[in-house]
Amino acid sequence: MAHDTSIQMHQQLRYSDSSYLKEHGVLAPKNADIDELNVIMLSMLPAESRKYLSANMICPAMGENIDESMHPLELLHLLNFPGIPSHCLELKKRAPIMLLRNLNQSQGLCNGTRLIVEKMGDKVIEAQVIMGLNIGE
């Protein structure tokens, strides 16, 4: 039992080492596999988690009247399509993340950039770049 605890502590310490994280990654054939692995890996970090929800709503076409009882938002939140992020994003401080969009190419914030979460605000996530030319920014 004590051996398992020391292994777990060692793994948690590696998560604070950005040089270790930039050299390792996980590949999986299905998004569902990645989602499951993300839950497992996030549970290994000691920090408090925070959930970020998407802002979904049904936009009617011009002149169209939509009965919202026919299209509840809860149903939208359950849908999971390739190429579209999930409704709920759960993060912890020091969690490794990857950008899925180009935010600012001149600062190296491009699709595929790997970062470490530093601070989590209500609507903003502050993260530090761990790969490329802008490491540490």
C-alpha cells in the first residue's frame, strides 16, 4: 500500500515538470478513449478542478419559430461530434492542455501548441507554453 502511494506521488511530481510533459504524449484512435484517459490523468493531479461550460443555444433561421421544448439544451449538451469540443471542459492547475485553434500565431499560440494551466478565472484560462519558440510565455 505504501509502495502504491509513493508511485502515485512520483507520478504527480512529474506533472509539475514541464520538460517531462513536453517530451510525452498519448495517442489513441478514438476521442472517447482520450476523454476517458483525460479523466484518469486529471484525477491524479492534487489541485481543485474547475468546470467550464460552452454557451449553447438554438439559433432559428430568419422567420423560423422554434419550439424550445422540441430541442432542449440538455440534448445539445449530450451530443459529442468529431471536431467539436465537448460541452464541459474540466481543468486543474498544472494540467497539460493543447490548443485546438490558432489564437495568435505571432506569439506561438497555434493549433497543437502545448501548455500548462497556471490560473483559472471565470472566463479566462492562463497557461504557460511548454513547447516551441515561446517556452515559458
